Amino acid sequence: MNKKLITFGEVMMRLSPPGYSKFSQATSFELVYGGGEANVAISCAYLGMKAAHVTRFPDNALGKAATQFLRKHWLSTEHVFYGGNMLGKYFLEKGAVHRPSEVIYEREGSSFSLIEPSMVDWGQILQDADWFHWTGITPAISEGAAMCCLDAIKTANKMGITVSGDINSRKNMWKYGKSMQEVMPDLVKNTDVVITSSRGIREMFELGEEGGKFQLAAKALMGAFPRIKKVVGKTRKSISASHQQIQGKMWNGQAYIKTEMLDITHVIDRVGTGDAFASGLIYGLLYYEEDLEALRFASAACALKHTVPGDVNMVSLDNVLSLMEGDTSGKLRR
């Protein structure tokens, strides 16, 4: 039986100059849609899971186009709400070799940022779910979004649904009067699987030391929030914007686990690779008995996303399994 994932968060329009052009060279933009949580849901759908995304779009042609994008990529959109006037946007200039990528956001006042808890019936939405996933971006957008996210997590707790949170947030997003240090603890203390870094743990919860080891920070986080069963992260080595190395790591309360380092020699699109890791981890923990195998699945999914243009990892289950088994050839399949 296919497991079902529910995610919650903003979906934005992504506008990029063609290829690797700079903004100053652009006379047109390539358009796709993406958002951290929706990226996770779509990736899991491509792996064969049932998935639905909860969000809010403007009730206009752009909102309907974004909804069509989610449907096109196998997501249920029965829990998409409409209202407000603006779809969030971001502009991406893709880096290459020694030139980094650059992102400019336009999301303040978006339809999603104006969402309120009274708009969402989480008991009905989560009734047949196996997993709920959130990220630290959502509670940073607005107080209403943060309250909705907390309601979803608490409802999932009551219903016995596993909750995961990718909690690495952007400090400069918190503009509505509350800090992540005030908001995040209530969300994290009710979360079962946390994806983060030693730096994120230190910045949000003042646990661990600057430059400290992930394992020690993860132990401290579990000590502060006993519900957490696994703390997961990844090591990324940037040889250049076009050459990356990825390794998954996990503290599960008993053992510190690491995967082999995967070498990505020709990066096509780095955006969404963290979401691909999260989706691979969710799939792995649902379908594998061993934590190491789940982590290897997550790392392989993450590595493959670097080869896929756009926000979303549209690789198949066979693609991920093949890389897990050591096939890095990329040779033509007939």
C-alpha cells in the first residue's frame, strides 16, 4: 500500500534568465513554480507515494496556473485555498564554475502570507496521512503561517502521524515582529524527525558550539526536545558552483551514521537539492528498516536533483536505486 505525505507551505513563481545568463543580460525569463515543501511532496509522488500539498494562491489566472503545475506533477490539490491578490515570486540567476547563484525574493504580502488558522481544517486534511512535513521557511513568512503550521503539527501528533521538519531557516526572512528563537521551539518540540545542521541548532536554540560537531549538537537538540527520534543533516563540499560533493549524516539517539561521499561533477541546478534530500529521507524511513539505507536513499536522491533543471526532483525510484547500487555511469537506457 502506498504511503501518503501531506506538506504545507508557500509555492512561488520562479523566474530565471535562460541558461546561465546574468540578470543584466536577460531579455526573457524561464518560468517554473516551486516551494520547499511542495518540492518535497512532488519528489515523493515521483517515487510512487501519494502526496498532497496545502497552500494558498490568489484567485486569478496565476494562482490557477500554479495549481495546474502541482496537479501536473502528481499532487492532490484538493487542499489548495484561494484568496488574496499576489503569488509570491523569486528571481534566480544560476551560477556556474566559480560564479555563485543569486536569488531575489518578492513574497511580502503574498496570498500565502495572509493565511490564517481558521481557514484550514487539519483534522480533515490529515485523516488518511502517514507523514506530515514542514520547513522553517513557513513560520518565518507570517504569524498566520506560523500558527497554521503549529496547528498542523499538533493535529498530526494527536492522530499518530509522523512529523518531519527541515528547520534550517533564513534569518533575514523574519520580519513580522517575532524571531525564530521565539517561534521555532514550539514547532520543533512536537516534531519526530528534524533535518538541520550544527549551525542551525546553535542559531535557533543556542545549543552546541560554533564550529562544533554535528553529532554533539544533535545530541543536545534531542536532550532539549525529547520527542525527536532522529536528527539528520548533510555535509556539502563545494569544489565550485559546478562541482559538489554530498554526504548524509544522522544521529538516531543510539548511533552516528554517515553515508559515502557522492561526487557531482556537473551541476545543472542546485536549487531544491535540500528538498530532494528531505523527500528521499521521508521515503527511506517509510520503506526501509535500516536507518543507514534510508540515509543512503536520501543522499542519492539529493545528488540526482543536481542534474534536474527547476526546483523539483523529478527522478524515478529506479533512478535513485540505481545510484544507491553504485551505478554512476549515466549511460543510455533502452
